[in-house]
Amino acid sequence: MSVSDIIDTCDQSHIPDGFNNMHQLTFGNYVYILENPKNWDKLGLGMDRKTFCTELSHVNRIRNEVMHFSPDQIKAEDLKRLHDVSRMFETLRATGAF
């Protein structure tokens, strides 16, 4: 997936102003980009897009709570979700998906 693919297929409100490099994207941008079926299909992961993006959305929420110094302790179910998503990425990597 290229920068031009993202610009051509995404609502501009979901990518940073002046976007021209993948390093400018936030985790939330990744979620929005992958929710687009055209972008998702280019990855060829053979997974359900909605399920994958739902999990990424949960990870993004947890990430934002941690990075924005929420005073609440991380919940056990959130920690489990992070471990599960981490294992999913490990499996994808091991199978050569990326």
C-alpha cells in the first residue's frame, strides 16, 4: 500500500494534513486506513477486516488511555486483549504475512 493509495481511498479527515510519508500516521490513522475495504484488500491477509479493525480500535483506545496518563489501572480484560492481539501479529509474521 502506497501513500497515494491511502490519499486516494481515505477520507481526508482520517489522515494528517500534508501527509506524504507513512511515518506521519498515528495508530488511529492505521485503523481508519485499514477499515477501507480497498486498502484492506491490498494487504491480502485472508482475515476478516471488521474483526481485525475492531481489535485494532480496542488497542488504540488502550494505547490512548496509557499515553495520555489515565489515572486508572489497566483493566485485566484490556491487558488480555493486548496479549491476544500481540499473538495475532506474531502469527501473521510467522506465516509471512508481513
